[in-house]
Amino acid sequence: CMTNRPNTVTKKERQAEATLEAIKKDLQQHKAHVAKVMSVLEESKKRWFPNLNQRTAQIASILQHCFLPRSRQSEMDAAFCYEFTMLMHRLNVPQFSSLTLFDKLFSDITPCFIAFTEYETTIYARYIFKALSKMQAWHNDEKLYVKEAHEVVGFQKNWSAVPTPVEKEDLLSYNDF
């Protein structure tokens, strides 16, 4: 019985090593895929919101047709909506106002809760919680705010009808946040 034990351990070790190698290979493929998708998103982001004068209507439409229906389907969908919101913010998508989206998310959507089931409300609350947690992190740490929010077009206070480079004074400062 004792002689079989080293063989069993060796077999399990080989299986573990094979699994580890498969995971490493999958990780490389996953990273390459993510890089390709991010490249496509970087290239296409200029076309997502072409109308300069409809920022509020565009954000309302995104919430109504994209985030609101999906963010109450499942916890995974709520997390996806939050991550996609932050992805648009990080990508610095032209004409996408993170400030307007967060404002509408926290103020205009509240009446919709009346029509939600208890389950939908719980799931949607995950999306709200994630967004509020990010806001709190920015509020608590000026360096983090400057790094993640201040230099991004989504935190632009003043919008022009003509696309122009964003001036530093047009961005929401940490103190104003």
C-alpha cells in the first residue's frame, strides 16, 4: 500500500501541472483577445456619440435602453453595466459625460423602482452600489480622483457645440466633486 502512494502523488502532480499549463495558455489567449477588443473599442469610440448638443438626451437613452433593462436582470448583468460605464469613462469616449450619467443614475431613475420586483430592485441596487462605491473612493482620495476622473472628458463641466480640446478649467476639480 505504501509503494502506491508516491505514484498517486506523482500522477496528481502531473495532472496539476497540465492544468496549470492549460490555464497559462488560456490566459495568454484571453489577454490577446482583450487587447484586440480594446483596440477595436479605441478605434470606434469616436463614432459612438456623434451629436454634440444632445449629451443629456444621449445619456438618458443609454440608461433607458441599455443599462436600466440589463442591470436588473442578474447580478452579473448589473456588474457588466457598471464595468461598461467605467470602461466608457476610462476610454475617454468623446461626447460621453460620466458626470451626466452618474447624475441621472442617482436622481432620475429612482421612480423606476416602483415598477421593479423585489428581485429586480436587489439586482439593480448592485449597479447603484458599485457606482456609489467608486464615487466614494474618488471622494476619499484626491490622488485617485485626479488619476481616474479629473483628466477625463466625462468629467467636463462645460460643453461646446463645436468639438474642441478640453481645457483644464473645464474639468470638474476635486474640490468641486
